[in-house]
Amino acid sequence: MNELGVYREFMTVNVCSKYIKKFNKLLIYGTCVRDEYPHIFQDFSKGRTPLAVCLEKEHINMVGFKLAGLLTRLNVKEVVILTVDGSPHCVQLHFAIEEVEKILGRHINRKHYVIEDGKPIEISKTSVKKARYLSFVEKCIKR
């Protein structure tokens, strides 16, 4: 467990919670990461407030709206997104923070990671953005 010792779902935590303010750094992770890769979850939780999201359960619009509200109200220094790779649900979490940055019209210090073969892999912001465009992906594959 992390320093705060409690499992919390992003959608049930108040956006101005003292829980979030403790570190002013967020780890927003796909819910299954905690159970499937506990050692990776522990490493990424250090110094960050971990909040679970399952986009099989929540709609991306609800998560994005809440995230936009949180980032508007609090001085969050960093947002790390951590999911498994290849999930059509989890990939939306990466898209959501990218969309929130557009909506807010300001830079968000964000990092993207996926877990593949039991290892975290950092994904660039450019890759997250381009992954939304299937025609671009198709062109890359055909090269």
C-alpha cells in the first residue's frame, strides 16, 4: 500500500480533498494495475496520491470532467497515468488527460505509462495524441 494506505476511486474522492493535497502529485491508474502488478503500483505510488479509475465502469466524459475540475481548483504539480497496454478501456484514460489539457488551455505536467510484459513503459504525449487518429496509425503500419 502507499503512504496513505487506502484504496480510493478517483470518481468518489472530493476534488479538493486533503488526500489529494498531501502530495499535489497524482497517480491515476487503471484499477486492475493494483492487483495485477502490485510491485509496479507500489513504485509509482511513492510520493503521489494514487486514484483508481476503471473505464469499463465509468464513462470517459465523467472522468475527464472531474479531472478538469480538479486541475482547475488545485495546484497539481504532476499527473501520471498508468494502465495496462492493449486495453480498449484503459487507453481512454490517456486520451482523457490529453483532452483535459486542451480544454483547460494550459500545459499539464503529465506522464503516460503502460505495462507490457510486466514492465512499465513510458509513452510520449505525441504517441498518445497520434493514437487517437486511426488513419495516422494505418499510414505508419503501411510504411
